[in-house]
Amino acid sequence: MTEMLSRLRRIFDNGAIQWCTKICFLASAFCLLSCGKEPLYQEQGYVFGTLVDVSIYGEDEARARPAANDVLQEFQRLHDMLHAWQPSELSALNAAFAKGENKAISPELKTMLQDAAQFSQQSQGTFNPAIGKLIELWGFHADEFKPVQPDGTQVAQLVASNPQMSDIVIEQGKARSSNQAVQLDLGGYAKGYALDRAAILLKQRGIHNALINIGGNILALGRHGKRAWRVGIQHPRKSGALAMLELHDGEAIGTSGDYQRYFESGGKRYCHLIDPRSGYPVQGVQAVTVLTRGAHAGILSDVTSKPLFIAGTAGWRAAAQQMNLSEAMLVDTQGGIRLTVALQKRLEFTDKNIHPQVE
């Protein structure tokens, strides 16, 4: 207990973490620690700019600890590899793109870029990891976000330059971009990829029942004893959960929201989710949550929520169909909730007075 408390204090000392996130994870940590009757082991860390949590059920500490440590080390490896503004394999590639040069890349990064390009095409460009320059222009390539109002001309120029994943050419282990405006930011892909990697590592160690949480992107393996894993969806404007649901083996849930990476200026909230078509942070949506499953459930949970968020209240259902999603929910800027019939069957809202609009 003392060791865990010390770890939590070190984690929570990081000023970049939102207080609501701290409270939620602190509560979950103490809950898991206090349930002495349950064979539940938990490790936490701070990676990808957020808190991460690995919970393993039904194993003694001698088996669970090294498995959880493997996962956290893998998360750190991916964080170091894919960091968008600190020295990394990704930032080195971006530097080469800016100079119009070829750059050798690892087979793993090659696979990621090809995968991300397919999702970008499927979303008709609303999921677009090539707009790193826009994200940087809005001040989101930093650990702490300060109010920024970019020059409208700069925004328009970047939008007109039309950076796309299809501009990237990969040949003989090297990558180049036909468009020097391309700057990669895989922040909308990396957490999901990490979840899928965690599932592989745990299974390799013979761990069959676990819950991996990367800042609200959550993947379930197996069960929590005799029941499914029960998780909460963060309320975008209040501490605590908006709704609860049970996650079954191989399912993942992901939320894109305007409440973790954002700043306020002139009474207006600007979040890190940029519409590639306008170059401006998306307005009118507080959060989008999706439920996914299958071999790449983690990646799907991270990627597919973005096109729905960007499409907004008018286009989120069409975007869901485009991304082959049947279970999705959108919370609009007034707090109104819209969700699909399939997800309605899975959710239990914490406020019984909530009456969502089913579409």
C-alpha cells in the first residue's frame, strides 16, 4: 500500500494532468487496493500525456507484476518512438519531410503509417494524422496548453496546402512526402495501437483476464471473476461517470472529448481536435464515445471516434456508418446526448433523469 501511494503521489505531482482525471484514477486505485478479497493486481503510470492503468485479475503478484511491467515498458517505448514534438523516430521523419528528403523508417512505423492512411481514406480525410502543423499552430504540441489565437492567414495557408496521408510514399524501407506541409501527429492512433500491443503481451505471458486503461481508452481481456469488466464513461463536464457499461472479452471503448487537452480564450473552449477542412478546433461537441471489438479493437476505439467528433451533431451518424460503427454516443455542447440503438442497450446512465436521443 505504501509503495502504491508513493507512486500515485509522484504521478499526481505532474501539473499537466487535469484534476478531474486525477480524482477518478485515485478513486479507482484505492478501490482496487482495498478489495483484499479479490485477486486483483494493478499497476499505474503516466505515458502518452495521460494516466495509464493495468489491472490483472486472478493471478498472484509473482505472475501479475512482471506482466504489468512489460505492458508499461511497452507503452514507454511507443511513447518515445511516436512523440510528435520531442526527439523520436516520428519527429525525425517529420524533419525529413520538411526538407523534402527520404528517411529510413522501422518496419513497425511503416505498418502504422499504412494502417493510418487506410483509416484516413475511409474517413474521407477527417481522420488525418498529417495535420501536425495545424495542431502545433494551435499550441497543442506542448505539455501545458496556453491560450493561442493563430493568425487566420496561417491557418488558411495550412488548410490550402492540404497535407494528406496519401502524400507519404514508402519504398524500400524509406519514407518521403510529396507535400512538405505534411507533419505527422499520431496522437489519435498511438493509444489504440498501444492497447492492442498490451493485449498481445499479456496473452503471451498467459494472462487471460485484464483491463487496460489509457486515459479513457479501455480494452478488456476475459472477465473480472464471474462477471464482465464494468467501466465508466467520463462525464465531459462533471467529475465521475456519465454512464456505466460492461466490457466483454476483446471489446474496447474509446472517448474523444474537449475536456482534457484544451484551453479557453474569450469565453470559448478550444480543444486539440482540429477539423482538417477548416483548420480550427471543433465546436459544438463535448465528447464522442465508441464501442469496438475484434483483433484491432484498441486501434478502432482510438481512431474511429475522431471522424464522428469532427462531423458533429449533423453528420455523426453518417460518419459512424462510414467507419462501420454500430455502437456510438455523442454529447453535444449543451450536454444533450445522442446515441445509437445498439449502444443504448449496453449503457446504464448514472443520472436516471437523462433521456438520450436515440438515432
